[in-house]
Amino acid sequence: MPLDTDAKPLLSLSLLVEPDRQRLARFVVDAIGVLGGDVFSASARVALLLDTLRSDALASASTLDVQFMIEDRAVFVEWFGKRFGISMLPVTPTVQRVDQLAEQLRLASESADPELLKRRNQQIREDLDRFMDDAQTQIAAMEAVLENKKRELEASIRLAETDALTGLYNRGAYDMRLRESLLRSQRQREPMCLILFDLDHFKQINDTHGHPYGDAYLKNMAAVMRRSLREHVDIPCRMGGDEFAAIAFCDLATSTRIAGKVLKGMNGRVSIGIAQCRADDTPDTLVARADAALYEAKRRGRGQSRTENDVTADVTAHH
């Protein structure tokens, strides 16, 4: 069924910083392509749109609430009573196609975007720098603003780096912390181990007891890891699903004792692989050895920890 003549919203966004405007531009160009429009001419119009939005944002000094709309074949963006035309489609899309696209855009805009959060954090840092420059002449008034901005930055960083269920560092934070820790270990010549954890038969636990029980089980694993690691020294992470990792600033022997504490705390229902940083390691090579040790723990029956040395010894024995 063709679209009726009433304008229909495809997406509503609040534009606060430049990454928000860039995200709107990406959504608009992608949608034009999906609807069969001319992406190249639309891209040129979107560039003009961004200039206009930047100008209005500076003039209003506030968040711009915009709507990406379609009416018959016309695609446009509206804000503050303004309508900015983007493209004229070759044919009127069906109601079903427009509804499907609107849902896809909604889900995309609501999904967590670590890169966007990082860019927002950077924007907030730049805002703080500008406020600090002005503070010399407006110190009394700016102190409250600076404090609010600091809290906003801290909250944004926590949001970008924290796994919502367990409160541990998330996968994005793990990747960054692993690179930093590896360089620190190599530069300062101090021991550092990567410990990988995999909850044994977690799918079966979930299927048997239900997801609320499974969530509680994951939270318990996080609590056990925190008790087993040194606070503010070692770095506990949730990789996703039933996979966890810890970056521990110690040698294999100490890391093995940490693994033992986690095993005990989880009643022997976790498989663990451990590898120690070498001078020529990259994140990929270190992860590969820890993963091989984890596989060895699973191969030997699960519910145990193995180090990279166990893998090497096993290979030697078989030869």
C-alpha cells in the first residue's frame, strides 16, 4: 500500500554535540539509499543541513530537537518550525517499508555506540577546557558549572566503560586496558598476566533455571572476581555472555592462586586459562596463548585452570 500524503516521522533526535549531528547525517544518507533515492545528491544536501544545524545550535545555545520526516516522495528534516528538504524519491514508498525503516532507525539510534560515547567524552573534555579558560574572569560563577561538567564527564566515562549487568569493565574498556597494560608491562619490565574465564555449562544453567537466575549467576561471578583480585590494581572485565577476563599485574604463580580463589568461589564451575606477557607480545599473541590455555582447561574436563606452560608441556608430551 503506497504511503499516504501525511508527513510521517522516520526518526527523532536531540542534537547536543557534533557527533550527534554526524550520526543524524549518517542515518539520513543511509535511509535515502534504502528508499531508492539519489545518495550522492542527498549527501550534498546533508552537508548543507549540518552547516545550518551548527549555526542554529550556536545561536540558540541549546539542544536542537530534530525530526527526520517523509511525506509522499519528499524526504526532509524539521526543527524549530524549519523544514530542510533532503531528497525527492523516484517513487512513493509503501507504508510497510516506511514503518520498517523507522523501526530500524529507532533501534540504531538507541543502541549503544562506544565510539560515539568516546567522541562525546572528548567533546566534554574540550568543553571543560574552554570553561577553565574563562574561569579567570568569571571564577565565582564558573565553579558550579565546572563541577557539573566534571560529574557529567565521570558519569559518561562510567557509562562507556561499564557492563550494565555486572558493573565490571565491558568489552570496549577491556580492549583498551589490555593494550595499555601490555605496553606498561613491557616498558617497565614488570609481570602482567591475562586470565580468561568461561563459566561451565552456563547455557544449561540458564535453560534450567531461567534468565533471572542466570543474571544472578553472572553477578556472583563478578563479585567472586572482585574478591579474588586486588582492588584498584588488577582489572576485572566481562567480555560478554559467560566470558570474563582479568588483567593481573603479577606472575603466573600468583595468577594461578587468583584462579584458584575464583574456582573456589564458583564451586569449581569455571574454566580458566592464563598467559603471562612477554617482551615481544602484542594483544593478539597474548590473548591467543591465554585462549589456548583456556581450551586446555576445557579439554581436560572443565572446572580447572591451566597456564600457557601446561599447553606447551602437553604438546611436548604428545611429540
